[in-house]
Amino acid sequence: MQPQAANPIINLVPLVLIFVIFYFMLIRPQRKKEKEHQKTLSNLNKNDEVVTSSGIHGTIVNVKEKTIILRIDDNVKIELERNCVAFVKKAIHPAA
């Protein structure tokens, strides 16, 4: 008597299970984090204190469509792409 061959679909179950675990542990959280970062970038305002991806700390002086002007010291201002902002340290929102 020979053992019966396993159903080919049953052989795929571990592979599908690995993909599902991979999705919920890596892909989904990364997408959520990226959406939050994009929301933060779209809500940048004048006088927000930010840190850039290169580690520069500064205060936003002007917000343009694709760039920001960042004051990093007295009389020292630089223009950066919005995407360079890693996170906002302190947000100053104008009173509504």
C-alpha cells in the first residue's frame, strides 16, 4: 500500500500563512506610519519646531508648496524640501 499524495493546495497553506503574517507585521504598519508622516508634512505651519532627516533642529519661518524655510540660528535660514522633515518637536497652531 502506497501513501496517498497530499493535496497540492494543502502544500500552499504554509506559504499563504507566512505571507499573511508578513503583511500584518511589516507591510501594514509601514503603510500606516507613512500615512501619518504625510499628514504631518501637509500640516506644517509657521513657527513649528522640527527636526530634519539629517538631524538639523530649527523653526519654520515660511511654508511653501514643496519647500519650507527653516531658521536654524539667528540670521541663518535654509530652504528644504518638505520631505526632509523627520518629525515635529513642537507644533504651534494658530488660534481658530
